Amino acid sequence: MGASVYASVTSESGNRIKGATSTEMAKPKIVLAYSGGLDTTVAVPWLQEKYDADIITLTIDLGMVDLESIRQRALAIGAMQALTVDGRDTLANEFLFPSLQAGTVYEEQYPLATALGRPLIARYLVEVAKEHGAYAIAHGCTGKGNDQVRLEVGIAALGPGIDVIAPIRDWGMSREDEIEYGQARNLPINANRSRFSTDENLWGRSVEAGELEDPWLEPPEDAYAWTSPVSETPDEPAYVEIHFECGVPTAVDGENMAGTDLINHLNTLSGAHGIGRIDHVENRLVGIKSREIYECPAATLLHTAHTALEAMTLTKDQARTKARIALEYADVVYNGLWFTAHRADLNAYVQSTQRYVTGDIKMRLHKGTGTVVGRQAPKALYNYGLATYDRADEFDHSSAEGFIKIFGLSVRTENQVQSD
Ligand code: ARG
């Protein structure tokens, strides 16, 4: 991928910045993954001061980010260059849909939204670092989560010579310290941050911390942002038809849609019916159990629909083996091992299974649940003539008797010999 995907600073500010730096000795460069929040905003002067470096910020839109305002903020706090990239379609096509095809849901609950975004963020960071000759990449992850592992393992895979700096993990500042540090340097800081820690991309919203750390406490309504409480969802169900081509959703209600639009559309539709709320006590990679709330309206709906289409088109053996692969694939994604031969191998198997996973799934959305109510597939293994109890029945009943004799032979033998 070339430089063109990254929107750079506007020409006036670019010139101003270039003019300012050209008279000075070039400093080493650090690329910072910049969200615009308190942590990464404070990180800009902290990195400049501690490493005597110029900071290039990179802000990535994986869902619903206002790139322009964050870019302006980065420049205002002294970034040498503020880069942005719209990674939404890449996220959908290269990470979310392969994961959907694989059926990866961590610990049977979490569709892995945050976990699927991290390898792409690592990839963009490494590309920018290489392009701009930066010696290090800095990120705003804490030392307790999975995300530091995912980013740093991703960077190790794609840019092995690049150093990693994790200011929040290193600086030992409390939230109050950060605010003081920022205010002393006149940074534009918004001190009334939510009491929850959140992360969002197309595939879902992750919410943790605050009172959610008490696993006995029901999540307060304001922990949710994408889904309606069931008490406020429509009384009438809505119906939606999702079309898949080889396991990838390509149309909704007869209208062709690309990755980002399709997922956004289903997030809105499904969220309005309260679908996709998940309350999960999960096993983190770093050995901690954590209670996390997720809102994944589109991902929940799509996984249910995709599994239903596979029930029509995969053989029994394929379906069972694939379910085992899905467990492993989910752990691989959760554990930050996207850029590995092991994932590529698992993915090759999954891709092979998707050849005939083409067709339509009809779903009813009502009061927090998306239910499959209809399915059709041109290459379905479902056979009416074999399944029916009506006159059209083609199943050979006479062969059932012999089959059962053989099938039950070992049971009969066991009983004859070992019944005492
Ligand atoms: N626990 C989830 C994961 O490891 C989400 C972490 C997201 N971070 C957050 N600030 N809520 O994938």
C-alpha cells in the first residue's frame, strides 16, 4: 500500500511545519497511534520531551471516527505531522468477513471486534513508520490488557526492527497526574471523560471499567450506546434478508452493499431491536478475568445468519470439524496472533469450506433477538424429497431396517455380554 492512503496535513499547515523544522537539526521520529483521547494527547509532549523526538500521529477510522477534528487536535498539540486513514473497508473485507466465515466467537460470546481491529492498526502503524523513517511506534495501551500484546506482536511480525514505546504503561501517571501534566503544557484537555473505558469499530463496541468491574451489578443503561433496551424496542418485528456469496454477506433486502455500508446498515437495524448486547466475564491473555460489556448488533446477526446458511450447505463432517477450527481460530485472533502461519493455515481450511455457502437467510428481529425464519441456497444439501413425510417422499424406508441392525450391532453385543 502506497503513501496515498494516508491523508496528510493540509498544505498550509504542512508548509508551516516544514518551515519550522527545516532550520533545526532533524530529530528522530516516533509514530504515535493517536485517538484524540486524554492518554494519547498527553503522550505527544511526553514523547517529545523524553525521547527528544518529532511525533507523527496516525489516526485510523475503523468505524465512527471524526478524522478531521482529531487531526486538527494532533497538530494543535504539536505533532510534526498528523496522518489519518480510513481503514473501514479494509477492516471489513480482510479481517471481519474472514472471521465471520470462520465463525470465530471468543468463549462463545464475544465476536472479537476490538481484537480484529488491532492487527490492522499494527499494519498501518508499521507502514507509516517505514515510509517516514521512524525508529519507533508508540501506542496508548495499558499494561493490563490484551491490546498491548496484539499491537506489539503485530508490529514484531511486520516491522521487526521497529522499537515500541508504551507511554501509559511506562509513565506511572494517574488520571489526575495526566490532566495536570497536560494543563501545565496548555493542552486542550477534556477532563470529563466517561467512567467507562470503551473501544469501537464496525464489528462492535467494547465497554469495561467503572462499576462494570462488579460482576454482580447489572450494567447500567448508559453503558450502552448502540442498542436500545428491549423495553423501548418496537412491538412489531422487522424482517431482513441477508444474501451471502461464499460465506461473505453482499446484499441486504435485495440491495447490493459493500462491507462498511452493509455492516453499518445492520448495526442500525439490529441495534434498534436491542440485538447484540453481551455481558461476558472473559479470560484475558494476561491471566486476568475481566467483565466486559459488548454491543455487536451486526456481528451477532451476521454470525447467526451465516451459521444457518452453513447448516444448509455444509456436510455434517465439515460442520463439526469447522466448529473445532472456529474455537482455535478465535483464540488465535484474541491472542493477537493474526500475522502467523498458523492463522493462514486455519484460514485456508475455512476458505475451502465456503465454496457453496451462498444463499439467503431471512431473519426476524424482535425484542432483543434475531431469529432465523427462512433459508435458501442454490447448492443446499437439504433435500425436500428425502426430508418430507408427505407423498413426495423419496427416502428408501426398506433400507432403514438393515441399517439399524448394523448400526445397533455393537450395542446389542455389549448388552448380551456385559448386562450383569
Ligand atoms: N476485552 C476486549 C478484548 O480484549 C476488549 C478490550 C477493549 N478495550 C476497552 N477499552 N474496552 O478484545
